[in-house]
Amino acid sequence: MHVPDGFFNVAVSVSAAAVAAAGVAVCLRGARRELDDRTAPMGGLVAAFVFAVQMLNFPVAAGTSGHLLGGALAAILVGPHTAVLCMAVVLLVQGFFFADGGLTALGVNVTLMGLVTVLAGWGVFRLITRSLNGRAAITAASFAAALVSVPASALAFTLLFWIGGTAPVEIGAVAAAMGGVHVLIGIGEGLITAVTVGTVLAVRPDLVYGARGLAAPLVLRGPGGESTVVPPAPAPAASPRPARPFLLAGVGVTLVLAGVVSFFASGDPDGLEKVAEDEGFLGRATDHPFASWLLGDYGDGGGVPVGVAGVVGVGITLLVAGAVAYAARRRGTGAPEPARETGGVAT
Amino acid sequence: MTASRRPGDGAVASLEVSRLAYAYPDGTQALFGVDLRVERGERVALLGPNGAGKTTLVLHLNGILTAGHGTVAVAGLPVAKDSLLEIRRRVGLVFQDPDDQLFMPTVREDVAFGPANLGIRGEELQQRVEDALEQVGMLEAIDRPPHHLSFGQRRRVAVATVLAMEPEILVLDEPSSNLDPASRRELAEILRSLDVTVLMVTHDLPYALELCERSLILSGGVIAADGPTRELLADAELLAAHRLELPYGFTVA
Amino acid sequence: MSAGHRHRLHRPGDTLVHRLPPQCKLAAVTAFALTVVATPREWFAAFGAYALLLAGVALAARIPPGFVLRRMAVEIPFVLFAVAIPFIGTGERVAVAGLWLSVPGLWAAWNILAKATLGVAASILLAATTEPRLMLLGAQRLRLPPLLVQIAMFMLRYLDVVAGEMRRMRVARESRGFAARDLRHLPVVARSAGALFIRSYERGERVHLAMLSRGYTGSMPVVVDLAASARQWLVAAMLPGAALVALLGNWGMA
């Protein structure tokens, strides 16, 4: 599932990076509310756990095996904001330390395996636990959440592939292959998530973010053996945060960037097509509705090569992503910061 | 029950716990109103069977767990959210498993971690690190990775990591567990040589007798006995009532 | 405690590459990967130049080729996918050794293989010459949000804990004759995952408590000085710089 360098075209990589950066920036702010001073250690532990469990391959069907994505599990254990941060860290570490997943595909990977799995998983989980309560309901909701999160991620992958995959494979075939395999993987993920959450719930329910609010009254024993009961202090009510700012920020940044990048890229000749024309074996490349949008097209005309446009586009993304992260950091620490480069980014 | 609380001569106690009660978030209650007082310079053993709430009590002493009811004060300063950093400087907690305590790549960095968190840097930091390691006789291991040391050496380094913070009171959780007899004796010598208040949590009764004049028995989430170690250990009935046993062949004269 | 991983990923050394401050290397590798990905796939000369540049870095860092090649195994799943593209791809087909292969598919396969391989090799060299902890401190200097850096720090710390627990549990499982073969064994694997979480959590919790006890307030005290000189930045910039020259040179020829 880890997408390597060169798998998606530059526009998709860039847009996904922008979405990922915006999502992570929003979560950096949200995470502080979820776990207080335990955020970093708990997040680190869950990240290490997700990393380890991703190495745990389980057999799916005839010869293929799948591994856990872990997004839904992380969301249920530590809350959705921290979960996104965990997944981002796992992917960063895998990319930089283990060369697993391309550095330029980091945005795609964080979007697919972090944002999408967490959002889908947590959404389903909340939907079920809003009306049902108790351990069995939480465990069942965990199963459903993880089950949905994997095909959701595969679907998002297919969508990205449709927009800007570099491999000329029929979108229907990709959808079928990804969908089929990932529904099966989803069942595995659902089972593992449900059993993990169930086990933790049975032993340490206080560790499950999705199951807060269990506290019994305290008993005091006096020297003579007499007992008095002290009612527990009321737990602060935690309200679920809407995912809207998340989505708005992502969509906004994507649109801005898509505009910028396609401005630079419009009318670029694609390398293959140029060669194909020269060699005279041009077969009409598959056209899709997004063909004229972004860099997905094998257009014609002269001008700047795609590569150079790509470098420019990626440079812009880095600037924007940096600005978003910087702004979020500043706001997080509460230091006054003159507004700059934050226009259009709704964090 | 032997109650022999010495008068504090008007001075502030190193540690004062009153009516402390706590339940884990899963609803299991571990402490049911603990009262205890440790004077400055004392070495006190906290005895109790497994599951008596010893570790839970220890985690309250530096504010890692927040009391559900009751108070803890260290050298007069109550444990509260806004005093946590100072409380953690004053209470040096040595955990049972040195592998939990040592997490930096070298002994030097590990010992420096605590004082560095207090904002100490440069020359003074180096001096603190070296002094602390000198006190536990581990100065020559300063640049080695902790996981290359023997278990006994690691426990001594763990003590040094806490000494480097110049604590008011040293709290040791099962200091003698898993030590071979020689390491055990060396650690006892080190602890005796330190000029600091010590609270030692253990079910190793001979070790308590060797190091501490006074002992407390924690049982069922309350302090069940408090008195001179020798007297408590001589009371076979008291020990049996709280699942404490002297090793075979060991008698208290 | 974290020795296991450090040995596998990091090859300690005292070369020019090892000594460069981590933030310089991180920036250089990222810029290099961007350049590679932005290169049109038919510019073979540029890809050749990139490979030579990486070989040069490996030589300067005294990283043996075998070390890099062994670590390239992470790429295998996508290599398999790339190999499949010419068979399932659409568009014009050509006969290659008796097989009808898709021409765009062949191009796509080459594109993914070349770029992914260069990217993986660059990351391996980065990880081999940079201590993980320093890499994170470097990332922090590059303005990666501190919370992410800390999560990553704890992740590295706990990875050994989790891996250790996992190994012990696998030994326990396998010494009782268990091996996961098909879907029916999934519940066993799942229960292991649950137990793994609790076991590693409880150990991780103790480590965290030990850190809190020594005044940890949410950020690692940075005792190491990581300032990079202009000269070091210049040295680091040589890799992406040379790659960019190769890219532009190839553009000139195209």
C-alpha cells in the first residue's frame, strides 16, 4: 500500500501533499485537547504499535496476504486528531528511515493511510456509538470502523489513480483489484481492530479514547474499619470535534494548488507522447474527464517541460505546507505572529 | 499495631501523606486513606505484600497519579498541578526495572536528562552528572550505553539519574529485586553512604532490616503498622496477617 | 535498548557524509527525490547521472553496495506491481520475446522502477549515515512541528519495546506449534495484537512515568548543538545541485 516515488504524477503528489499538510496542521491543534501531556508518549506508543502491526502480515486469500493499516485502530485508541499525527509519523519514519514509501509520495501516503482511514474509521465509529453504548457496542463499532476504513482508503487510491496515475491501466481493473483485495483486508483489519480494542477494553478501559467516562465512587477506610464513600469528581465532558475544518482546509488548499500548478503545466508535452509521436507509434492514450485538468494529460504544444513545472509546483507546495505548519505551531504556542503567507489556508 | 510516630521537633517533614485514596480509571480502588510522615534524614521501609498498593502510593508521591482524595506534601510543598516540576525535583523516584528508567543512548545523557529538564546546561550539568555517577561508583561507565551494563550496574546508574536532580527524598521501588548477593551488598553500601531521606518500598524484609530503622506496613490500601523495623519483623502474627514472610532460617533477635 | 534498530539501519562511521548535520542531509535528500520525480521518464541520461551521484555518495560514506542492495528489499512489492503493468496495461502493444506487451505499460513500469529505486536508494543512504535520533533533531530544526518530532522520538524509543514483546510472543506461539497459514488463524493473530498492545503499553507507560519523574514536561532537552555552517549546507547542496544540473543538461539536449 505504501506508494513509491514516481507512481503518481506531480500534480497529484503535490495536491495530496497539500491536503496532508493541512490535515496534519488541523490535527496538531486538535490533538492537545485529546490527551494533554500524554499526547506525545501515547501517540509515540500507538505509532510504534501501528508500525509493528503493519509488519504483521496475515493471510487473506489464495496466496496473497495483507497487513493492517491501523488508522481506525489508532483513532479509537487515542482519538482522531492524535491518530492522524501517529499515522503521519509512522509514514515519515517509514519513508526516511526505512525507505518504505517514496519521499515525494509522502503526501499521497499520509492522505490515503492517515487522513482517509482515520476519517472514515472514526466517522463510522461515532455513528454507531452515538446510539449504542457498552463494551459490546464499542467492540462491534471498532470492527465496522476498521472494515470500512480499508476499502475507503482503496477507493481514495483508485480516485487518485484515475486523476493522475502514471501507469496506463484501466481504471475499472484498478478499482476491481483494489476493491476486491481491500474488502478482504478490511475484514482482517476489522477483526484485529475489534479484538485489540476488546482486549484493551477488558483490561485497561481507560486507555481507549472511544470509551471514556467510566469512574466509580471512592471508598475511604478509617482506622476502625469503617467505610465512607466519596463521589468522584465530574469528568470533563469531551465533545466530538466536527471534521469540517479538516475537509474545508484540505479542499481549499487543493483547489488553490491545482490552479497554480495547472497554470504552469497547461499545454506541456508529456515525454512519452513526444517520443511516441517521433517514433510514429502513437496510440491514443486513454482520455478521462480530468484529462485537461492538472498534468494528467498527454497534451501537445511547446513550452516548459513537465519536470520543470513539477519542480516549481512542488516548491510552492513546500512553501505552503511550511507556512501552514508554521502558523499552526505559532498559534499552538500562543506567541504573537504577524500574519504572512497564511491567506487562503483555513486551519 | 505499633504506633510510634516521632515528634517532628517542629521541623517540616520530608514527606507527609494524609487520607490518601485512589481508584484506577477502570474502577479498581487501590488506596483507602493512607496516612504517613517521614522526617528529614530518616530511612524508612514501606513493606507490603504484592497488590497492597505500594507502587500506586509511590506514584502519588511525585504527582504522577493525582489523588482522588487526600493530600501529599514534600518538604511542605503540596503536590498540585502547578508545583509538579519542583515536586519531581524534590522526589527522586527509582523504578523497579532499570530498563524503564534508562532510555537515553549513553549513561552520560541519561543522567543529564533530569537536570537538563530543570534547565541546567553546560559546565554545571557535566559536574552534576559526574558527581552523581561518582556517588554510585559508576563514573567509569559514563560514556557506555546503559544496555551494555550488568543489571546491578544499571540499577546503580538508575539511582544516579535521580541523585543528579539533588532530591529531598529518594524513593526506591524494590531496590533489591533481581540483584545477585554482591550487587545487593554494594547497593546497600551506596544507600547508606548517601546523605538524603530514603523511602524504600520492598517485600525484602532482611534488606529493610539492614537499611532502615523504621518500617511501615501497607496492606489493603491503608497503613496497617508503623514502628521500628526490628519490632515489626519480630511480630510473627503481624507479618502473617499481612502476607509477609521472613526468608527460611532468618530470625530477628 | 534501541541497539537492534540502530545496527540495522545506521552504519556508524566518521566520513564527510556522516559528519554533515542531519538537517542538511534531510533537505538534500528531499530535494534530490523531488528532482528525480520531476524528471521526464525518457531522459535516460539524467537517470544515469542520478544513479552515479548516489554511487558517489555511497563511496564517500564508505557504505558497501551490498548493504544498500539488501535494504532495497522494501521495494519488492512495487517491483512486482511494476512488472505486471506491461501485461495488464492498455494501449499499443509490441512483441517482446514472444510476449505482447503494452507500450505505455512498459514506459510506466520503467518510470516507476527508475524513480522508486533512486528514491529508495537515497533514503537508505540517508538512514545509513544518520543516527535516527539526530535525524529527528534535524527535522525539528527544519521546522517540523515539535509535537510530531516528539511522537516520532517516542515511537523510536517504543519500537524496540514493541518489537521485543512481539518477538517474545511469537516465540511463545511458535514453540507451541502455531503458524499462521490461512484466514482461520486470524483470531489468534488478532488476539496477539491485543495482548501486544497492552504489554507494550504497560512498559511504555513505565518509561513515560520514569521520564515524568525526572521533570520531563513534554519536550526533550536538546543538549547536542546542531548548528550547520554555510560550508556544510553547501556540501549538502551538492547532491541535489548536481542532479539539477543533470536535469537541465538533459533538457538542453532534448
